[in-house]
Amino acid sequence: MIKTVVVGAAGRMGRRLTANIAASQTLELYGAVEYAESPFIGTDAGELAGVGKLGVAVTSDLDAALTGADAVIDFATGGVLECVKSAARQGCAAVIGTTALPPEVRAEFAKLAANGARIVAAYNMSVGINLLIKLVHDAASTLGCNYDAEIVEMHHNQKKDAPSGTAVRLAEEICAVRGWDYDKDVRHGREGMVGARSDREIGMHSLRGGDVVGDHTVIFAVNGERIELSHKASSRDTFAKGALRAVEFLAAAKPGLYDMQDVLGLK
């Protein structure tokens, strides 16, 4: 069994990770971590996740939780780089599902991987989303630049960042195929007399409301036809199950920085 630690164990995603690990035939919950002031410190992680006692108490001591662990999963919004550095020091693989990580953090991941760390970092752990990224790449390659590209994403009303990391990743894929630049060629929303759409832009639109887990649609449109590629997540389990697959992948992987395209063999 792969001894796995969950960071952010009391959060919505952390609880689903714990529940899925408890049901896994290849992973076991080895540790559960929360911030020092969390009211859940000392609580059994299994009880928090609604799956009964697992004998793993939530702690704020990350280094202690990782001692002897095989892998750590972190979807938290803070302290991600510290988590990966701690994991690297202890020879523990790291699966990072945090979105909106700045480029300098990902650059640090690459340095750690070059020195022997095993890391999977992805905007979105969903198997379906990563297939969508591949399909968008193929569509952009086949259709060419004559098709207008628009991206629409919707998430729950508590999501802090916009656009979503996944939407950014989808736009980056189109830019890569077309030889465009994300910072210059992605247009975030439209208002007022903006004039006709230019030939070189990708529209990006973010919707927020209710408890939507995550919807992403990429539209390619030209005179006479429109192609829409969509993915809709109705449960956080889709991300949890993808993270577990990433842990299993890293158990046999060489040191390196990977993403879910590597995990799923889509490259």
C-alpha cells in the first residue's frame, strides 16, 4: 500500500481525498495536515470525511506527517512550495492540484525535480478535463486559425480566482498550437462598444454561482459552423480519483516534474 498524506484534510477537497483513499485498494491514509489554528487539529481524518475512524489524527506538523510517507497530495491554496520542499527532503512524492500557482513556484518545482524530486503538478486532476485538453489541442491543430476560439468556465460562488486555472490551461493549449501569446492574445470579457472581434484573440469568460463544481466549454466558430467541446464536473470525486492515479503513477516514476497528461499517457 502507498502511504499517503493529505494536506488540507479538513477542507471540502481534503475530505473527498480522504474518503477515496479509504476506499482505495492501493493507497492508505498515512497522515492528515491542516493549518495550526484549525479547529480540527486532533480530529480523526476519517470521521471528518464521513467514513468512520481511520486512526489518523489531523496535525499541523507537516514534517512529522511526511516522515515515512510515500506520497503527499496537496490541493491547498497556501504553503504549497513549502510542502513540496518538505516532501523532497524526505524522498516523498508530491501531487499538487492547487490552481493559480505563479510561474516562479512552478520554476521551483522544476529545480526540485532536477535534484531528484518526483512531482505531479496540474491545474486540474480530472481525467475527463485532461482528455478535453488533448481534444482541444487536436481541434485547434485541425481547424487552424480561421476558427474563432472562445472559452467559458463556471464555478461555485466561493471560488477566489478567475479565470480558473483549467481555463487558462485550455487557452494556453490553443496559443501553443497557433503560435500566439496568452498575455497578448487572450481577451477577458467584453463590454461596451468594443468593435468587431479581431482575427487574433481568444475570448475568456468566467461565470460564478451556486455550488457548481466546474464547467468548461471551448468553442471554435467560423461562418457556417460551430464546434463545442465541454466538460462538466458534478462531484469533487473526479479530482480526487485523478489525484490517486497520479500517486500511483509516481510510485513507479523516475524523478521529474510531470502533469496529468503524463499520468494518463496523453502526450
